Amino acid sequence: MIISTEAIVLSTIKYGDTSKIVSLYTRADGKISVIAKSARAAKNKYGASLEPMSLIKVNYYKKSATGLHLLSDAELISQSKGLLSSLDIMSCGLAIVEASKITQDEGEQNVELFELITSSLLLLNTEPKNPFSIFLFFLIGLCHIMGFELDFGVAETRASNYSKNFFSLADGCIISYERSIHHNSIKISATLIKVLAELSSITLTESTSVNINDNQRKEAINFFEKYISYHLENSINFRSYELVDY
């Protein structure tokens, strides 16, 4: 069966002498893997369409529900020069596609997630002032879509005392120190709570106005790695952020 759909390129690896295996997140089938024959040949029909973060239109031969499919052709839907305009923007874009790849199973369609990935990358492509805020907005949305939504209500927090702010990994909400003793929880600063609460209450476009300092970035990455790892019961690391030393 031939499938024609939009897709985001998540990653590529070399295969054989001239081919590539490409991981895609598609509108039709979610995450899939395809083989692009002769994609590394000097003259090939794919051009720059198979670069990570690219939004493309693809046709592929679907062999089964999961497994390696055969890519027939691919073409760019839009240029993505803005995604490569700075190391900060590029690392945020790569982190978005990395998070999508490592958290999703093959062959599970999720149009809501496809739209979130696409809209986040398209906004990054406009070279926004605060690209990291887009990445955090994406992670909040990703957690919601995967079924473990975050609640950053501050009723139980004591904003003036960092050591008394705890977040329950199991319940996805802020808890008191007394409750944290009996919960699988992590410390979270009052400043990060404020940032994440703001991002949870605004639109993707509005997220670009949220300023996040270097310390908050490091804490946020650590927070989401632990939270998502807990719910997926698998260690999650955003290796794309090794590109940037915050």
C-alpha cells in the first residue's frame, strides 16, 4: 500500500553504501522508519529534504503496521533556514525532534502530536527571541498528549523557600515538604514553577515572550528528563543539549 502524507524528519543513519534509514513522524502513521535508497549518492532525487527537522511531503510503500518501509519520494514543504540560523535555535529544534523520537512508539498515529511538532518547528524557523521557551512549551504539550499532564498550581508552595518546593512525579503536581516524604518527588525552584505555570497558560506564539535564564534552562531540562523517564519507565536524556553549554 502506498501512503502519501506530511512528515517531519526526526533523524537519519547511513545504510549500505549509498542509502539512508530515516526516522519520520508522519501525520498518517505517527513515527515510522523508512529506507531511502541511493539517498547518499552524488545525484539523488531527495536533495535536502531528508535533513532532520525538515517538514516534507512523502510517499512510501507501507509493508506492515511496523517495521522498515520503502520511501518512494520526498519533497520539502517549506524552507527551514531559520532553524539553522543560530546554535540556540538549532539545538531547540533538534531537541524537539529528539524528544518526539525517544518518547513515541512506531506506527501509532497521533495527529495532535504531529501538529505540535510541526507548529513548534515552524515557529522556531522564524528566528524567535526566546527559542528555549518554545521547547519547554512543546514538552508541556508532549506530556499532556502522552497522558501525564502537569499541574503547576502553587497552592502548596512556599515561594520564598526553595527547599520547601517539591513536585510529585507520580501525580504531576506541586506538593508540600510533608507530603514529599512519602512521594517519589523532586525539588523544584519557585522561579521555575513560575515560568512553567506561565507557559502552561498561554499559546505557543505567546511563549516566545517568556524569558528563561541559564540556571532555569538547566533545571528545566533536568526536571523534564526525570518526569518523562518516571512515566515511561525508561531513562530519557535530551542529548541535543550537549551541543550547547548553558
